[in-house]
Amino acid sequence: MSPDELAAELGISPKTLRAWLRRNFPRPVDEKNSSWHLTAEHIAAARAWRERGRRQALRIKAPRSSSLNAAPPVDAVPPVATGQMEIGWDTRLERSFREQGFRGFVALGGAVADRRAFLVAHAQDLVNPGVYAVFAPTDWIPTWNTDGPLANVINPWSLTQLRPRWIEDVELIYIGCAGATTSSRSLHKRISDLLKHAAGQTSTSGPHKGGERLWQCVGWESFKLAWKGTGPYPEPHDLEVAIGRRFERLAGQLPFANVRL
């Protein structure tokens, strides 16, 4: 069986399968960049991996339309009280956020490298409170930086803490909001803090300690940043919590870099 055939059986892309194979079945240097010759061990392990993922997703029953291969529904129920908004779309996937009106989807590396230019270019989008999200490509190979002091991580985690947090085959890895209180800070201010923190402009208290796990990811520069403006508090907080809780129902835990909502 070829990797393409196995990927089709498992319902994932060949690129995702090959990334998983490289992590779990490292090959000698002289075999890199060559075709995979799948053994019975490879196939059995891949099938078991996908079955574990399916069981995890079903741990809390979700609607059929939440399948990774199904088009996410767009129905949403208006909030009835702070933190009580409910949504029905698939918050694991970048395409769902695009369909829900999120904007940007810019590379984090470029935004951090030239924060001022980024903020000027997107000033109109960021004037209001709202929600922002970070996505990793599904073929990103989970590798983390835990050696020595990190300028942009105040409280680094160890590998034993990071590994269980990673979820295969999802793209959303962090969700945050500007306007979690009645002060209703703008997206411009909150995202500026996020980018400053990523660049190592930190103190013991911030400016954006939430999501620090992002900066321990090797290659975070290729991750994407997106956002959606809302009205004032409690709208941003309600939407952030709804996205996080929906993700938790579908994936079994909060996004990788979220400790809490």
C-alpha cells in the first residue's frame, strides 16, 4: 500500500500522513526525500493513531456535521448571557474561521518582524474589540524549544508538559480576545501586545503572557494570525468562550496554547 492510498483510507492528506510517519518512524539520512515503503507495522500504527483521534473527537458527542471532512455549519445562537453563546461550526479548522468572517490570516513571523507596518496596514480592521486566533498548518511537525532561557517566554513548559497538549489534525492552536472586560481594549492594542511579546519585549508580567506556548513552537513564524471585530464587552468574551468550548467538545481539550478561557 502506498502512502497516498493509506492517507485516502484514513481520510487525511498524504502530506499529513508523511509528517506523522517522519515523527514516529524516523528514517536513516540516506533515505530522506525518498519514497516511503510502508510495512505492516507502519500501516497498523497509522490506523491505530487515526482511531484514537476519532475516539477522542467523539468523547463528547458532537453533531455529524462536525466531521473534519464535512462542511461546517454556520448556524449560531445569539448570546443570552455573558459566556453563554453557542455556535455550531467547526472551530478546529482555519476554513471555518474564514467562512465566519475572520480576516487577516497573515504569517506571524512577518507581523512580529515589522509590527509597526503590520498595525498600520490593518489599522481599520483592528479599531474595535474582537477575537483573534492563531493557526498552525496540519503538516507542522511538533517540535518545541525548551533549552535555556527564552526571551519571549516568561514561564516555559517542559516537553513532558507540551507533548500531551498537542492535538493532531487541527489548525486552531490559540484563541484570544480584546475586550474581555468592560474596558473593551481594541484588537489593535491586544494584538500589538501579542507581537511585542513574541519579539521578546517582555517583563515579568507580560505584555501578553496568554498563549506563551506558541513561542516555544519551532517554526512559529509560519503560523497564521487572524481576527474578527465585534461590538464592546461582553461580545468579544462571549465569542472567545463559545469558540473555545466548541473546540473542547470536538477535540477533547482546549487549543494547544490556551490554558484557560
